[in-house]
Amino acid sequence: MKVLVCIKQVVDHKVKIRVKPDQSGVDIADSKLSINPFDEIAVEEAVRLKEQGLIDEIIVVSIGGARVTDVLRTALALGADRGIHVSTDSLLAPLTIAKALATIAGTERPAFILAGKQAIDDDCNQTGQMLAALLAWPQATNASALTLSGDALQVTREVDGGMETLRLRLPAVVTTDLRLNTPRNISLPNIMKAKKKPLTEIALQQLGIDPTSRLITLKISEPSQRAPGILVADVDALIHKLRNEAKVV
């Protein structure tokens, strides 16, 4: 049994985002890039399942330019067995990414697919759902607990009213939430071992996927600066300001 884990390279969550002067996108030229935190959780969950003897092979796949190999090597150092780099320099919409992943899944035939529930750069939260629809597989999103038993997955997920537990027949697609686990630290020996693990590169064109997006980004801008806080003398002054000066959002 093998599992396919989808990962994305994003600007590190500790780095302050810089918008390009022409507002056409985010400037990542000199920014530190890392694996999307939600996807790192997906990799960790796959590794834990393998350590329990429930799966035999972990394949990680990522789509993007040459720098994407860095996050694939990170995933291999976390415990994945091999990586697939779908190379392209185009900015892809979630549907295009889902189509590419569906093609990879058709070739690899994993028992199930894990992915982060969303990426921290665009927050789309769409690719996993689109991938499940394209494959016609059952899906569970925002997983906070996961149990593999035979040919089924039991997934606990948070919903507005509390917790929901789903049982999915394999193959299936599961997207992971932050509460699922805490990823391990990577040791130096595992970093060295990751350099020897197989990493296959496939051009997006080889998959027969059209990179043209139906989405058009008009502009990207930084959020407006918040006004500084002020101190008031007493409660009456606070009430006066709330009534007369507070902006209604």
C-alpha cells in the first residue's frame, strides 16, 4: 500500500511578505521558501502510518520551478521514500494543479492521497476537493484525527457544530488540519539520506495539462496600516470615543 502526499512551496510563515511595486504579485526573489505548514503535517501523518506498518511507500509530489526541489528534499528528510517534481514556471490555478495531481495519481495508483487543507500563500482551500472530484474518490477535509484500518479510513474533522467522524472506502482524498499532529524535527543524518532518495522530474507539458488559468489577478496589495492605539482617562471618555469615533466594520 502506498500513499501520495501533495506538497507546495510557499514563502516561509515567519517572513514578512513583500508586494511587487507594480502590484502584480508577491516578490519572492530573495525570500526564504519552505514547505507549506499544512502539507508538512500531511507528510508527518504519512510517516507515522508507515512507522506503524500500515503503509509501505510514501510518494511526495510538488509542482513549480527549480526551487521546488528544496521542499521535496525536506519531505524526503521527514521520511518520504521518493519524490516527483512536476516542473513549470507558470502560475497555476487550483483546478490546473488538481488536474496535474489527478494524472500523477492515475499513474502511481496510491491507496489514498494526503494534502494540506490549504496553502498559506493564497488560502484557496480548493485543490484537495477538486482533486477528489476529478478522481471520483470520497474525500474528507480538515482532518484532525485519522485512522487507517484495512481498506478504509476513519477521519475526524471539525465542523461548526463540533466534531464529525467519517468512514471512507479507499481510495480516498484527505486534507489535513493543524490539530492532526506536530511535525518532527529533521535530523542531520536524515537530511543526508534524503539527498540519495529518488527524485523524478516531469515537465507539466508531458502530462498534457494546459497551464492557462481561467483566473485573472487584477492586483495584490498589502493590508492597510492599523491606526495606533490610544489611552483614555476614564470610562466616560472610552464610551464617548466608541460612540462617536469608532468605525463600523
